[in-house]
Amino acid sequence: GFRRWLQRQKPDLICVSHGSIGEEVALIQQCADSGLPYVVVVHANGESMWPNDQRARELRELYRQARRLFFVSAGNRTLLETQLGTEFEHSEIVRNPFNVRRNAALPWPANSTIVRLACVGRLEPMAKGQDLLLRILAREPWRSRPVKVSFFGEGASAEGLQRLARRWQLDGRVTFCGFESDVEKIWAAHHALILPSRFEGLPISIVEAMHCGRPVIATDVAGNGELLRDGVTGFIAEAPTEYHLAAAMERAWASRERWAAMGQAAARDIREQVPTDPAAEFAGKLLALAGSTVPAAN
């Protein structure tokens, strides 16, 4: 199928975009076997994805032959170079497109006695760590605080997370809202993003929340800490554990009177860190490579 298509079409450049390292290895191998130039975009990496020696050899060679390697965060690139025991000088960092207006300037949610947090991401605890957040909310002091958390997203573990919320008697304090296409609608009604991820790439939800003027509470995995300034635009949990997330949440709670100002700082920061049109910028890179005769890295 794909191999025959390559032979017929002979594209100037093949772009393989995969969710995490090691995915679609057979497809990338077919690209390499074709002799046609290809690039690889890596969207996520984590300690749990550490390859064995055989897979590491395969990945080193396939990534070496790529015309360019693109990563969405420097943290993911550094981890991959550690996992494979090599450096990729033909790599660079790119940004994903986001789904809010570049000039979004949402007013701070109307005064309320309830602090509203939004957890935006697919319902997959292995990656997004929602179970850590639920357990913290089920304990004191959070059980007695005027806080509500809205989970936005869909996923294969939606039922399991809802069962946990019921088991820990969080009905009325957490809401599963499903997928919301209007991201600005989320931030019009919530004060901060909380993202307890176990591994990441660079979450678009962080980029969108910052554009909308909201501070972020997130674990220090992959690109999360590359966008945030701890105590200035958000709060960074040092590790994706219940203990470290709870500590970051405590610091956030103690500083909640500053959240609106932190959100304004976040909005300024993100406009300097992410290009106005990341898709167009990336397309320009691909077009330049498609017309290039530079050989793959050695």
C-alpha cells in the first residue's frame, strides 16, 4: 500500500508526524527504504517510553536519515538524545497551532466565591494524570475549600475517571464537560488551568490558557516548564506525583489574589514565545526542505 504509493508518487518530501517516539517505526522505515527525503515530527516523549537496545538502534538510524527532526519541546529532544545515546544536530523546535484568537483578551471571570479550575486534555490518566488531581481534591484541605474543577476532553478512560470521582465523593465539585470546541468559552468561566500530566510534548492547552490571560498549574514534564515562569505566570510541580502536585496547588492557593495579574503576564509571555501563525511557519520550513538538496545528517 504505502510503499507502492511512494514509488508511484515520488513526493519531494515526506512528513511523518507521530504522537510519541517509537510510533509508526514501520512507516518511517518504508520512507527510508524508498530513498526519498523525509522529516519526522515528534509530539511527545516520556521516561516510560524508554526504548530497549534493538528499538534504540532502529530509531537512531531512522532519525539519522531524516532530513530534519522536529520536536515540540526542547525537553522532549533532550530526553530522546539521552534515551538513544546520541545528539541530533539536524533537529529543531517547532510550535503547534492553537485554537484561540491571537489577540484574545478575555475579562477575568466575574467575582465569585468559587475558584474554578479547568483541566483540559484527553481523558487518559497514563498521560494526563487526572487521577492525581482527583485524589488531592478528595482530601483535606481541598475537600473543604470553595473550589470546583471542570474536566474538558474525551478519552478511553472517561468512565474510569468518573467512577473515581464518585468513589471519592466528589460529585458537585468536579464536572466532566466532554469536548468543547470553543476554547475561549472555557476560559471566560475559569480562573486557571491545571494540568497534572505524567508526560507531554508541549500542551496546546497551556498555550491557549496563557493567550486567554489565565495562569497555569502544571507538572514539570517536557515543555510545560519551558513556557511558564514559576510564581510569575503559573506554578510548576517539580514532579508528576501526588505529593509534588499538592505542593504546587498549595502555593497557587496561597497566591490566588495574584492570579489575574499572573494571567496578564502569561498573556504577554506567550505572545513572545509562540509565533502568530505556527502552521504557516512550519509549512515554510517544509517547503524550504522540499526544495533543498542538502543530504541527511551523518
